[in-house]
Amino acid sequence: VSPVAERQPAPPPARVLDGTTFSGHVGDLITRRAADLVAFQSGKVARRYVELLQTVWTAERARGDRTEFSEAVAKGLYKFTAYKD
């Protein structure tokens, strides 16, 4: 087993994802990234990440079934939020 496979984060606390409507690949992506943020930053940081993404997700879904924008924001915001000095 590779070291990367061994170091998978635990799922984020349910309260971080409470009230969200994410689904599919983007939902999985956000859940994994939120778990990382809880583990390496804090639950508060993870919750802010999730709240902003819920706003983006809701707006994008109101316009149709595409999810590329939500995915791009999830990846970019994670890089910015998880940046370590």
C-alpha cells in the first residue's frame, strides 16, 4: 500500500456539510477537500469553504445541469485556503 493511500483524511464532521445540496463528482470533491481542511486547518475554515461553494453550486445549478464552474471554484478555493506558509 502506498503512503498516499494510507493518508486519506477522515470524513469531515457532519456539521461542516449540514444543509448542503452537493451531488456527484463535485460533491465528492468538496467532501474530500472539506475533510482535509478540517484535519489541517480547522472546522471553521472548512465550514467557510463549504458555505461559499454552496452559494456557487446553487447559482450554477439554477442555470442548468453543468458543474464545471463549481468544480473550478472548489479546486481553486481549496488551493488558496489550504496554502501553508
